Amino acid sequence: MASNGQLITAFYTSFRNKDYKGMQDCYSENAVFNDEVFKDLNSGEVKAMWEMLCKSGKELSLTFGNITENETGGTAEWTASYLFSKTGKRVVNNVQAKFIVENNKIVKHTDAFDFYIWAQQAFGVTGLLLGWTSYFRNKVQTTARENLDNFMKKN
């Protein structure tokens, strides 16, 4: 059985290689996921989210490191660089990840990043002016959820 650190490394290695199936294999059937854009995703939804992001990510590159592990999970730092599909703008997103692992599968995955910095990169002046507001954040979350729902219906 792999250690929690090995599981996290396998997850990000798969992500770096755009191997969404490898990423999906790291999650349990009762997993939950949260970040600044996607909220309360269940196992099927988070697996679909990674597939969608791997398939649609333009010029996606990923680095990861500072993996820590303990008996219940672990943490990692990762950076994704990509062209945001809606605007075509370059985004470099620095993320802090926390994992809870049971039976060598991720059961809880939480990513944290500075939404305002992300919004400025992804939306330019609009993100600079509105990215700090709850209205803008809610609009981005709603749109992301609609995109995920549409992707899941087609696949």
C-alpha cells in the first residue's frame, strides 16, 4: 500500500501529464472537493471536473512540491499555468492543497488560492475592479458549476 505522500505525488504526476483517469483513480467513491470556484463537489463531480479541466486546459502546465503527509492525509503546493478559456488570458495559479485519505484513497480534497489574484489574471480589468466582490465570486462559481453540469451531461 502506498503512503499518503505517494498517493498525493501520484495524483499530481497524473495531473501534470493530463491523465485525468489516473487522477480519478486517486479518489474514493465518497470523496468531496472544494476550492475557491467549485464548491461541495461529490466524487463523480470532482472526477468529471478534473477530466473537463485536463481536456479543455489550453497550454496547461503544472508544477508541484512541498508534499507533507501524516496518518490522516497530507498537504501539497502546486502551481498551474494555463490560458483561461473564457478570456484567453494567461493565469498562473498558486494553490495550497489539503487531503484526507482513507484506505489509500482521497476522501476530502480542499484547494485554497487567492481568488482576487486569480480573477485579475483571468479577467483583466474586470477582475481587478470586481474580483474582490462576493457578487463576482458568486457569478464565477455559478458559471463554473453550469459548465461542469453541461460537461457531465455530454460525457
